[in-house]
Amino acid sequence: MDLATFLVQCLNAVQYGLLLFLVASGLTLIFGIMGVINLAHGSFYMLGAYLAFSIAPFFGQHFLLMLLAGLLLSALFGYVLEWAFYSYLYEREHLQQVLMTYALILVFEELRSILVGNDVHGVKPPDWLAGTVPLGDLMTYPVYRLFASAACIVLALALYLVVNKTRLGMMIRAGASNRDMVRGLGIDITRLYRIVFAGGVALAALAGMIAAPMSSVYPGMGGHVLIISFVVVVIGGIGSITGALVASLLVGVVDTFGKVFFAELSGIGVYLLMAVILVWRPEGLMKRA
Amino acid sequence: MAFNRVLPWIALAALLALPLGLTPYMHELVVKIMVLSVFALSLELLVGMTGLVSLGHAAFLGIGAYVTVLLSPEADPGWLPKLLAAAVAAAALYALFVGALSLRTKGVYFIMVTLAFAQMAYFVFHDTKLGGGTDGIYLNLRPVLGPIDSGAKLHLYYLVLGALAFTYALLALLRRSRFGHALAGIRVNEQRMRAAGFNTTAYKLAAFVLAGALAGLAGFLLAVKDGFVNPELLSWHESGAVLLMIILGGIGHLRGAVLGAVAFVLLKELFSTPALVGDRLAEHWQLTLGITIIAFVALLPKGLIGLPQRWRARKPPRRAADQGAAR
């Protein structure tokens, strides 16, 4: 493997890892703060991708505007969904949460099938992102992938600022480390839950929208992302955003280079990584005491 | 209570006599329900008896099924005891590996880790040529044992019924044994059991391996029944479906698992039959199934088996007395 190929693979790994981080950060927050195991989180990623496919024609070259519109729509969707379904799950056992969110996956998949059909679709990147940049003498790298990484970094930074520098972030952090204490301090927990959930849905949907021009938009695309995100959350430690970031990048590297070196067995590399980390640290890399 | 005691025996007798008056379609459906009942019972051992919620149980079913097909000779029918033992042993072995690692974690982590390990097994069969990749492989000749030919419909029926009776009886005995009591103790308060001198991890691992082995048995039956296997057997949708069955029936009762398998298969059959619900709805049966499950979670948290109890509880004067007696 020469330097240019290596560089391309590194870029791919980071880009995939960052995308995973967007999905996993919402998942880990919903776990950490509300204690809900949300199997339907992958469906929000799928929702984002199909949203991009559906609304792209209306926005033409205004790709950023489309992302913003999608972000708002999915956040609103998450807000309503929390109110209608998830708010009943907080006091229930894990088992019932698994069951209800599993049922939601079935419902979302069928609604998608009714509304958009079962065909595989593609979303074109806008013209200003469609080119490639030369890399070394022979290789090129698509501009859109660089844009995707940059967008993810911007979002990750925004998430960092919200969580660490605002009053809302303070409540979120407090909620993740001790839920009952936050409730005891008289913070409006219902509103906090709803905002966190809407934020998690919006992040996952945004990841789906950003991913849509790179991968095709297809039925069942949420399932794979969901399970890899679970692995990320397990490796990173529940409720830890930093952990989710480190774990996402780690998974991105293992998955990308696994495909290069062991094409056939690449699917299991990530799970082996998880097994090793579990033996070493059963509570994840960044579990808070 | 006397009626409750004899109920499994009545069910067994009915199932023994049933093939006499069944249409081929119903015959197929009953065999399917019985195979899934074995699968659901194996998960009940984990979830209901030990309190371990696994979302990766389909891996053991799939491994049992794949081993059955992979070890069957090409040209002759395989020898049934050998294939059965191999399927069960392979599933138990993978359960030992998964259990040893995943039992280091608890609660939500355990759910996710079992899911991830099942997915790992899924990718082995999905991505490699080992089991025919995504297409799966066919089992051309069903295993035999002397005069018993599992390819014959009636033979298969009694083979599956025997496996179901065996699994049910084994778990019923287990519940009453010292081992079963220890598992119940772990479910209620693991710390206390550890303080009482039980090696709780070893008990949980034993339950996990046994549950995996029984799921392997179900996988063997499924492979023989269908005559082919594909990676979807190991997918997390299957794991979710079997969890759904035992919750549907009612956690904490062996007959709940069987009841759940019956209800699940019948609901699925009902929702996907165009003659009953119309073409358009039958095509999207997952939608109706999903909505039913959501309603179910909201209205019946104790499962179908809790229904009679709920009706009884409607009569206010007896409720207080019942609860007093229960405590």
C-alpha cells in the first residue's frame, strides 16, 4: 500500500467514524439521560436519507439550506414522537422498551415502503461539491466526502459547545451522571427529555442526509447503522459523548482498514474490537464513576 | 389450580391426536408453531427464569440450523443423532464464548452486547462462502434414523412434538431443581445470592449455554422442516421476534412462551392473508403487526397469560384478599 492509498483510506476512516458519531451521540445521550434503549434510532438515520431524497429537488443547488430544513423537520418529528410514544417508556422495564421500539421499526419501515416504495434511490450531490481533488499523481478524492467530514466536524464542535458551555448542556450533563438528582433539583425534566430526544433524532437524521449522496438510499439502511452505533456506545461507555467520539473513530478505522486487508471477514472486525474492549474494560472506555 | 396442573398434559394429548384431522396448510402451521415454541422456551430460560434479557438469541438458532445443513452428506441422508448432537453442541459452544464475554456486563450493556455478537455470527454467514453467502444453502435429503425419516411429514411432526415435550419437561424440572431456585434467586437479587456463597457468574453462564443449546435444537428442527437455511435466520429481526413472543405470552411462565409463539405465528398469518384483511393491508402486514405490538405494550404489560388475572382483578372485593394471600 503506497502513501496515497493509505491517505485515502485514512480520510475514509475518519469520515465514516464522524458520521457514526452523529448517530451514536444521540443514542448515547438518550440512554444516559432517559435510560431508554432505543432500537428505532437507526430508523431516524434512514428517515434522514429518505428526507434528503424527497426534498432535494425543491432546493436545487442550495444544499446547506436543504440540510437546515431537514434538521428542523426531523427535530420537530422527534419532539412529537417523544410526546406520543417515548414519554410512556421511561418508567417501564428495558424489556418493554425493546418491544415498543422494535415495533416502531416495523411501523417506520412499512410507512417508508408505502410512501416512497422499496426501490433503491440515489441522491446527487450539488454541482459545487461534485468534483474531485487530486491526491498524489494517480489518485483523486471526491470533494463531497471532504465536505461530509467537515460538516460532521462542525456539528461535533457545535454539540461540544452546547453540552459544555450552555445552561441546557449543564442540565444534560447533570442528567447523564445522576438523573434522580436532577429531578430532585426542580429542573423541568419533561422538557429536558423532549429536547434531548429531538436533538438525538435530528443528529441521526442529519447523518442520514449527509450520507445520502455517498451511499445509495435503500430499505433497511437503518438496521446496520443502528447495530454499529450500539457497538460504538458499548465501547465508548453509556452517556459519554467523548467516549462516543473516540469509539466512533476507532470503529471507523477498524472497519475501513478491515475492508482493505481482510475483505471477506471485514464484517466481524468491529465486533472483535468490541469483544477485546469488553474484556479489558467491561463498562466502556470513558465510563464515569 | 388443579386445572392449571393438567393443562400441559391436555395440550400434549391434543397435539398427539391432532395430525389425524389436519389440512396440509394447518399441519405446516402447527409444526412451525411447535418449532418456534422450542425456540421461545429456550429464551424464556434466560429472560424469565434468570432475568437476562438477550437480544441476540437468533444466533444460536441459526448456528444450529447451519451446522445441520453443512454436516449433511451430499448424496445420502445424514444420520439424525449425529446431526442433532452437532447442531446442539455448536450452538452451545458459541453460547459459551458469547456468555463468557457478555456476562461481564449488565442491563442495557448486556442487551447490546448479545445483539452485537449475534450480528458478528450473522456476518460470518452473510459475507463468507462458508454457508453459500447471502443465498444460503439447501438441505436436499433430510436426516434419518433407522425407520424414522424426518422428510416424511408425519415423522417430522412427531419428532418436533417430541422435542417440544422434552424442552418443556426439562425446563419445568429445572425450575423446581436447586439450579432453578438459584437462577430465580439471581434474578431477584444477585448480590444477596453472591453473599450467600453462590458463584452467580457460573450459574448465569450455565443458563446461557443451556439456552443456547436448546436454541440450537430449535435450529436443527427448523433446518429439517424448511430444507434450507440463509443468513436471515441469525438476523436481529429474528432475535427481536422471539423476544416478542415470550413477552406477548407473558414472561415468567413456561406456557407463556408457548402461548406467545402461537399468538405470534397466528397474528402474522392473520395480518398477511389477503383474504382476511384485504390486499393492500396484507402487503404491509408489518405495519399492522407493529401497531398491535405498540397497543399491546401500552395495555397489557403482563402478557396474554396475565389476562385472566386482570379480569379477576376487576372484581374489587376479592382483590384485596388475593393480594394479601399472595404476600
